[in-house]
Amino acid sequence: MTAGRATFDFTQWLSAEARAALAAAARVRRLQAGATIYAQGDAGDEMFRIVSGVVRLSVMQRDGRELLYQLFQPGDSFGTSTIVDDEPRPQTAEAYEDVELEVWSRRTLDELRRVHPSLNDALLRLLSRHMRLLSDYFAGFAFDELSCRLAQRIVDAIDMFGVPVAGGHAFSRSINQGELALMVGGTRQSVNRVLRDFKREGLVTTRGNALIVTDLPAMRRIAAQGWKLRRFDASDDDAPKH
């Protein structure tokens, strides 16, 4: 990935000419925190790139349970699959905080793709990156204990929104236990149990309502080892059902 660009920023793969044309064709949309950008199952003909703020992507399962797919930061692009295959939106996108978005319609992108072939390659790379993320999540839910899944998402959040504080690293955005539970497919109670285990091991602490990661290298090791690690016990209630 090009240094200094967000993980899902498709402009990193564009030629300079294509990037300039894309910027010139963009429409700007500003939304307040909590606003729905699009809902799962909607038809759609727009693609988005975040200029400022954070976007929350989630999936609602048939039984009514919600899974928080990802929090996207400035530079990240989303809404791509519907532009490419004309199928319904696979997830819901909401403004996690006040956001400013660059927006392109399918018609605009189709015109740009004809003139700038590097845009075709960029969209394929972006879709591939999203697919790899989904594959990682699927493997984690299938094989990893809750403690490992939680460590992975905490590390991801620190890498995206982490700020150094006295004694460790904290989230610059408010991410509560409910959001963490939605990220890992567990309950608030089960996430709280694992956080207590992490706290006893000296990996995290709390300061008011803030979660402080006090041993980020150890947390990274837990996240990296995944299903191979059996350091903490996970509740059978949170094990994936096959």
C-alpha cells in the first residue's frame, strides 16, 4: 500500500491524470453523526470515499443479530460492489460521526473508466482488498476463540484510531463494549469477561469509560496467532455454530 494512504483508498492505484479527473467529477455530501448513507438491501448507483469523519458498515443477519463489519476512516472507499455488479447493497453504511464524503454515480464512473483504464484496475484492487478482509473475518469466526477475535479488533481499532496516552494507547473515537461485541460476534457480557481476563494479564486497563491498551505488543501477538493460541478461555456460548 502506498505510504500515507488509507487501506481502502482506491485512489492510491490511479494514475495522476485519473486521480485529477476523479476529483473533478466528485460531488461532496456532508452528513451528521447517525445518518444512514445507505441500507442493506437497497439498490444503489453511487460509490463513496471518506474525506473526513468515520463511517460504520454493518450487516444484519436474518435472525436480527447485527455484525459490525468495519469502521472506515478518511481516505477509505466503500459502496463499490453495487457499482460493479448492480446487486443490492450487502451492508448498511452509517455516519459514525459527522462525515464529509466524495460521491460518484455509476454513470460518472463508467465514463471515467472508459477514458482512464487505471480506474478499472483500482476498482478490482479495492474489491480484492475487501474480499481479503471478509475472508480473514470468516476464518476468525470459524477458528478463533473470542479472546483472539477481540484482540484482533482492538489492534485494528488502535491502528486506525489509537493515540498514545500515559501508560499505553487509547481510542481517539468512542468505541464501547457494545460496539466491540458487534465486531466480534459476541455478547456484551462475554466481551466484558474477556476484557477482565486481559486486565488481569496486564494487557488493558480502564480510565473512566476509556479502555487503555497497556501492552500493545502482547495484544498484537494474541491477534496474530489467532486460533493457534489457547491462552484465555472463551465461552462456549460464543463459539461459532456449524
